[in-house]
Amino acid sequence: MDQTAIDLGLLLLRLVLGVTLALHGLAKYRGGIGGVGQWFEGEGLRPGIVHAHLAASSELVFGGGVAAGLLTPLSCMGYVGVMVVAGWVGHRKNGFFIIKEGWEYVFVLAAATASLALLGPGSWSLDNALGLTQWFHDRSALGWFTLALLGGVGCAVALLIGFYRPNTDEEPPA
């Protein structure tokens, strides 16, 4: 396969993944961040309004970074972290399939983004324009993948340990 095809494929992957996440962040602000905060509070992320702003701004920043191919391994790590938190807090209890609001969708986004960290952003990226692509390539691609995956999961777990307090006053199923 020629380099142009690879770069085009990576650009399309970055744009789909990055713009999707950035639009989620924008929707949180445009739809009313206060309501998102109340929803987060109800889901157990406390204080809800703080986490609503953290989620929305993280989605904008990491989505934009992935789309632009800017600091790609770190942008991918943040993206994975956001998806892990979303999967745990908002989707885990619904099973796997998205048709029942399960964690399938966030899993696919996180896996694709971690894979992007492994492949790199391609030549048509800000990393390349800034001379960072070669620096990233001189290091281990498997290391960047590991950073994106384990770093994202680790940050998500740290956030959940520190701030996730689900409601326990619900009656258990009979």
C-alpha cells in the first residue's frame, strides 16, 4: 500500500473519531451544562457540575487533538480515559450492546483510538507539521499504544475512585 493511501486512511480515522468526541463535548455545553451536571450527579459523579465541565472540555480538547493529529499519543490517552469513565458510569449496567444503551459504542471508540496511538497520526497531521511525528516514531509504537490504553484506563480509575459515589438507596431487584 502506498503512503498516500495510509495517510488518507489515518486522516479519515482521526477525523471521524476526533470530531465525534468533540461534538459530544460541544453538545454538553449547547444543551445545557447544568442539566448534564444534574445527570452526572444522579449517576454518582460528584460534584456533578464539575464533572460535566471536565467531561465536556476533555471531549473538546482530546477530540480536537485526535482530529488534528496533535500530541496524538496523549490525545488518544485522554480519549480512552473519557470513554472508560462513560462506559463505567453510564453504560456498564446496561450490558454490552448499544441497542440497550450498553458499553459497546464507547468500547469501539476507545479501541479504535488506542489503535490510532499505535499507528500514529500519519503525515497529514499537526504532529508531522511540527516535526513531532519522527520523534514519536523513534520511540516504541507499542509503548504509545500502552500509554494510551493503560494511561487512559489508569486516569479513569483514579477519577472513579476519587469521585464516583453511586446511589445505594435503590431497592434490589426481587
